[in-house]
Amino acid sequence: MIKKINKLVGLKKTDFDEYVENGKITLSEARLIPLLKTGDEMALTSILMSSIRLVKEFRYQVFKEIQLKRSGKAYCYTEVCFKDIDKDSRLDGLILIVISGIIQDALFIEVKNGKDLIKIDQIMKYYKIAQALNNVPKILTISNEFVADSSQSPILIKNQSKKISLYHFSWTYVKTLAQLLLFDNDDNIKDEDQIEIMKEVMCYLDDERSGVSGFHRMSPVWKEVAEKVKGQQALSDEKVLIGAITSWYQEEKDMTLMLSRKLGVLVKSDVENPKNKLNRDIKRLKKDHCLSTKLRIRGAVSDIKVSVDFERRTIAMSVNVRPPLNKGVIARITWIKNQLEKINNQSFLERLYIDADIKYTANSIRYKYANFDKFYEHDNIKNKDIIGFDLDVIKSAKFTQVSSFVKEIEDMLLDYYKIIVQDLKTWEKPAPKLQPKKEIEALEKPEEQLKQ
């Protein structure tokens, strides 16, 4: 009689197959074209897992994100039940990584689409099965919910084992990873047949009937905070504050993914300890009624700082540009002026402020673009050491209209990048040059004379 299964990692793949043959484990192979109706969660699961198995570069990107082994062979299954452990629970997905006939890594997957949310009681079933199988190391949840980073989860398990990690992808993030592989860049898909597979998968995910959707509205508590600040009421309810900040984190993530899809490179936001970030933002929202983030874009002049001010009801965006530090201050001012004069968008220029950062002081010199020439006339300007220019655009926004706010901030971000950021140049210190032979000899000669 076959013994009860008590582990996955370390188990021979042939033993796993024997458990399947004997009915101890039931499962289905992941199919790219499942015999299920469009919009069914299991159809979505099957299509996703098949694309992971069939498209090498997509598999590498997903596995890298969740720290799953990328060597060996990946086996992808859906509707998995370990009957000896929990005969009433079925895992949406299971991935096994097999090297030299041994299962070396494993992942459970729970999938939701549409408006369905990841539920703690369901994940606890996955978690207990993972524990019963000698700690299956990873559980991935996928839904239309957003998190700041894939290493975070929408749910919290009290006293969670350090041997089991929870990861989460939004469907928008999955689509972004896939779409980036279709751009002409260093990470793109090499095999032409796999490119066609990825395109077909993207076509399915892009159809609203699939149940995949993006982030379209801020939460009701975001509106509540906006109304309280407008009415000059105290922000004392920490649950409301956390809800509004979480909504901001979701929008922050959506902005990075939107830019990623438009630019063909993965845009990232601030990466720091989530608990530290939340505590900082709670204090800032209470005291200053502001929130902010930085978007990091490879090749751009600097991070884009995005700030929202509930009190003034404004959105601000800013980048920092370094002028030629080997030139005088007047030349530095003219250098940035020449770049700004190439901008052909009057409405943006009317809202543009330029801050000149002065070395060794927290104070800056600030003028609107319309008054740019005042930089030349500023008191004692020739003795100021300008080390950078911040280019700020500020726009009023409807904070209490949760859907239009998302559209406003994302439209503004695209315009700001296109009009201000993408053509900006920042100064780079020139590489040191080899000295002419005569000058080198002149420098070396006094040392030779000293030796004599």
C-alpha cells in the first residue's frame, strides 16, 4: 500500500506521479486552450500557467520575481487536491521544479478575477497544506488587487512560518511583465513561435470578458480623507488613514505599470520596508495632508517625484537636472534655459516652476518659467553655486471624485513625461583624459631630481 504523502520538495518526480496514478493526488494538466468558458477563473489559471511553461523568457521573469528556481524542468498543474491532507480543498495551481528527477522547488497558486478578492480563510487552507507537506516554500496569489511590491500580500497570516513565503501579483502586473517581453529590448522573446503564443495570451488577458482589470478608482476612504481635510477636520481615525494610504500605494503601483507598458522598460517606485513606509506616511498625512512617491525610470534624467496635497487639492510632479558643474553659474542657468525653450506646450509651461538648488544650503531660488530671466537678476547670483534644477509642474485635481482623480493623475504623468522629461539631458562629468607626454615628463622630473 502506498504510504501517505508528507513532502513535495525532495520527493522523486516518479513517486509524485505514482501518487497521481493511485488517486492520492488529483490534478489536471495546464492547457493553453482550456475547455472552459471565457471568464472562468480556472480558464485564466490554465492559460497563465501554460504560457509560463511554454514561453521561456516569461517563465524566467515570473520565477525571478518570486524567487523560484529557474533551472530544471517546470511542471504546471491546475485543480490539485492532496486527498490524504485535505480532500475538500483544491489548489488552483501547482508548479514543480524538477532537477535530476527530484522536486527541488514548489509553488501553490490561488487565482481570482473580476471583483473577487483574496480571502484569508482560503489562503489558510493553502498554508496548512503547505505545512503538512514539510513546508512547501511559496504561495502566490493573483487577483485584480494591487500591492506595492510582489513580496507583499493582501492578507496577513499571524505568526507566519519563515519557511513559507507569500507573494502577490495583480493581473495588471502579469500583463506588464508579458508586454515588456514583446518590446524590442534585451529581455525580449527570442523564439518566433513563443512570441506568437505570448501575443495570443495577451489578447485573452486584454479582453474584459477574461475578468482581468486595472486600477480605476481610489477607495471610499480616500474620498473621506479628502472631505475631512477640505472641512478642516482632524484626521484621527487610523483605519481611515491606512485605507487612504493603501489606495495611494495601489495608484502608485498602477502608475509604474502604466509607464512600463508605454516605455518598454520596467518602472519601479520607492523600495523600502513596508512597515516603515506606512508609519512615515501616516504621520505625514496627519500632519501635512500630503503623500508622495518616486518613480524610477532607467535612462531618465532622474526619478520623477509625484506628490499629492489634500489641503491645496493639487498634484505636483518634479525631476532634478544637474547642470554643467565645470562652468560658471550664469552658463548653468543659460544651459537649462536652452533646454526649456525647446518645450512646445504653453499650458504646461504656464504651470512650470524652476527651483535652483544651492550648494550647502536648504534654501533654493524659485521662479515660474514665465519669469525665468529673474534668475540672472537675482541678488548676488554669481556667487551662488547652483548644483541642480528641479522642474516642478503643479495642477489642481478633484480629490473627492475617486474615478476622475485616477484619470487626472495618470494623464498628467504621461503628459509630464512626454513634454518635460523624455528629452531632458543631465550633465555628466567628463572622463579623465590622458596627459600629453611633455606634461607627464614635467611632472615626473622634480621627483627624479629629489632622488638624486
